[in-house]
Amino acid sequence: MFGAPTIGGAPVFFLAITLLLALLNWRAHRWLTRVFRLGTGGARVVALVLGGSWLFTAVGRLASRAGYDPPEAIFVAAFTVQLAVLISVGLLLPVDALSGLGRAFARLWRGRTGRARVSAPEAKSLAPAEPETRATPHPAELPESSAATTRREFAVQVAVGSAFMIGSSSSVYGALVGRHDYVVEEVPVRLEGLSRAFDGFSIVQLSDLHIGQFVQEPELAAAVALVRTARPDLIVLTGDLVDHDPRFAEWLGRFARRLEPLARHGVAAVSGNHDYYAGIEPVLTALRRGGARVLRNEALVLGDPGAGVALLGVDDVRAARIPGEHGPDLSRAVASLPALGGRAAPARDLPRVLLCHNPVYFEEARGQVGLQLSGHTHGGQVNPLVRPADWVLRHGWIAGLYEAQGSSVYVNRGFGTAGPPARVGSPPEVTRIVLTV
């Protein structure tokens, strides 16, 4: 939601997100001030907090893209407030709907009873006169300014208070704890045709580092320590390695240099959409200088050409939107195997492991590779109570291992964050893939 725009649409995307957040902040302000009957002073304080954090988030993003990094503590605080608004208002959508239905039903009921009274004047005139009594109004008919708190009002206050409590606590946890709650996932994957010499071969996958404003030396040092503990045979980086600022490409190069000696087969990498936002050439140049093998629709053979593993890498799917770039091309990567393997037939017949940033490419690659390693989704990144990505991503490959047509795809939750520096219900991940026969 807060992340970088799609390639070629930066101003439009940024404006759309900024306006959407403004609308959500306005709705949050109305909920808080009306439901809890805040006075003028309280309403102004809420407006200042919401409006100030919204403004600083937008201006801070623009400043960061211009090369000036705002103070991280203030930036994180502003993002935390905005994320709390997003979660809270999202949780209140059902209350909004039910409240609207309730008001409509009350108006309809009052209209029907009023018509019934008007339509029977004769019955009223024949009835004996009785002392006039004042009926007690139904709670739904009480004016909003009534001092008495009705059951409906109390229920709404509980719902709104719970939503803002969940939103605020989730956002604070995600920013202070969740984004650094690193997990090493060990995933055994059976690979058809794997030679016994490669049984137990381990691939450590890092994805979506997003090196930049919120992922710097402390986070990268933690990643190196976790990779060292995993004792991999091969390390793969599956895209979105730099967030959006080309200044951090050199950080990526130094990081790759620290990883390279930790695996006997070194480091291999592919690009992601954020690497294009940052500038693809500086990112790829830094990787190569750091000792990583960059696979842009290319392949290499691990082990003996007759009994090893074919490691393929394709470009990011969104690269096809850029003039002069061609996007992922699996057939081109496979075609490079004979030259790399030396013996054409065995190299082409080796079990294949594909590196591709976006799991959506599995629609094309399944049936042609044994395993695809991807990232991109962040496992939803912020999942309070539910995982919204399940409703948005039609393919359903959000996090973990999936199988289709004799192929597997593993979707890594990512190590860094995009947009809000927070993670809820989707801890940052280092994956240790273990190939088995």
C-alpha cells in the first residue's frame, strides 16, 4: 500500500496513495470525534496527530527520493500512525456497513408507522378519549446529542475502540518488534531426477532486502549471521534487493561480498521490480563487483554437467514494461545450458531450479522446472487478524511451498519491508531449501 509505484507510473501512483490515505485519515477523525464525543480541543489534537503524520509520510517519501533522508525515528513514528489508521479503518468497514443499514432500517420503520397512523383517522375518532401519555422513544430514535448512552451507542463505542486498539497495537508491534523478528525456515523439497550426490544440497534464499531508509547495517549484519548459521551450499538473492534509492547499490555490493565466502557455490542473484525503481544497472554492477553471479535469462550448472543441477534465473516480469528491456525469458535461459554445461544433452536434462522474483511467473514456468524460488509478496507483510493478500493476488501464491503440474514454487516472505517499516503476522525470513531425491 505504501510501497514504490509500478514502473512508469510513479507520480500517478504516489498521488493516488496519498489521496487514499487522506480519505482514511478523515474517516478515522470522524469515527473518533463523533463516537467518543470529543470536544473542540480533543478533535484538534486528533486532527494534528493524523494530519501531521500523513503530511510527514508524504513529504518524507518525496525528500527521500530527492536524496535527503528524514530522521528515521520521526519517519517510523509517522508511518506507524498511518499504518494504525489503515488497519483500524479497514476493521471498521463492517461497522460502517451495519451502521448504515441500521439507520436506513430505522428511517424505513418510522416512515411505515407514521403512514399507518395517518391512514386510520376514523378508528381514532370513534375511540373513547383517553388521557394523553408521552411514549418513551425507541433508542434508535434518540437524537445523537442525547446525554444518555444507548445500548447501540455503547456497542458502537466498543467496536470502534477495539478497532483502534487493534490497529494501534499491531502497528506499534510491527514497527518495533515484528520487522526484526527474523525466522529461519527449513524447507525440504523433493526434486525429480536429482542425483544422490546432491541429496541434501542446501540453498539459502534471501529475498526482498529493500536496502535503504529502513534496512541498513544492523539488519544486514543480522542477515549475514543467520546465513552463516544455516551453512548453505549456495546462496540465492531473489530480487528487490535495493528499495528505490541508487545510493544504496554500493551497500548491496558490500553485502554480497560478505555472503560470497559463506557458501561453496557462492552467490547467485536475479532482479526485482524495486531494483528497476532504483536503477537496474547500478544494482547489477554492484552485485557483480560483490562476487555474485547475476542471472538475467541465463543459467549455470552446479556440479558435474551430467549429474548436477541446472540453476536458471530470469529477469523480473515487470521489466517488459520498460523500453529496451525484455522481461523474463525461460526458453532463453534454458538455451544457455549447453554452452555452460559443455555436454548439451546432459545439461538440458538436469533437474532445474529457477530463480524469479515474482511468483506469478510460475504460471508459465510450472511443468518446465522442478522448483521455482520467488519472493515479492512479503507474505502480505501486514496481516492483522486476516491476510488481505489472499483477496488481492489471484494466483494465491503468497508465502510458503506450493505444487502444480509436477513443479514446486517456494515464496519467501522477504527480509526487509516496503512502505511501512512494520511486519504483522509475516515475520522476516531466511529460507534454507534442502533438495532431496
